[in-house]
Amino acid sequence: MASSKEYLDFILEQLSELDSVSWRQMMGEYILYYQGKVIGGIYDDRFLVKPVNAAKEIMPEADMEQPYEGAKEMLLVDNVENREFLKKLVEAMAEELPASKKRK
């Protein structure tokens, strides 16, 4: 099942207090970037983030879910209504994430 543009728009609105949030559509889903770094994405209308230490510390009870069959598990963000929480989460994650590789 592909994610809806409406859910992407909702998550982007929730992240609107952050500068440099961008996205890219890929096979019916959406990859999310913060300051050019991949933080996670929207998969089957679920907001999943990379399981970096900062995210695990902020969401110790978060479920690990596969974005799609055969993929590495990611953390499910279920507190998407709380903008301050999302801002704190993304900013903390950004410090740990490597910069995205430039495509040729």
C-alpha cells in the first residue's frame, strides 16, 4: 500500500518549525531529509525513523517495524501530534546521522 500525500503533508506541517526539511517520493512512499540527511520516511502512512541512538533514547518504548518487506527495521513514531517532541527528535537524530551521499 502506498502512502497518501495527505499524510505526508500532515507530517511536514508537524515538522514545519524545523528548517531544511525536505522529501523525495520513491516507489509510492516518501523519504524525509533534515539538513540533507535521511532521517526516515513515510511508509504505508506510518512515520518511521532510523534507529540511531538518539532516537532510541528519546523513544525507548517505540516499536521496530519494517518500512517494506526485506528492509531493515526502523522506529515507529506514534507521537506525531506533538510538534515539540518531533522537533526534539529530529534535531537530536541529525547530530548522529551522516550526510547524504551525492548522486552521480
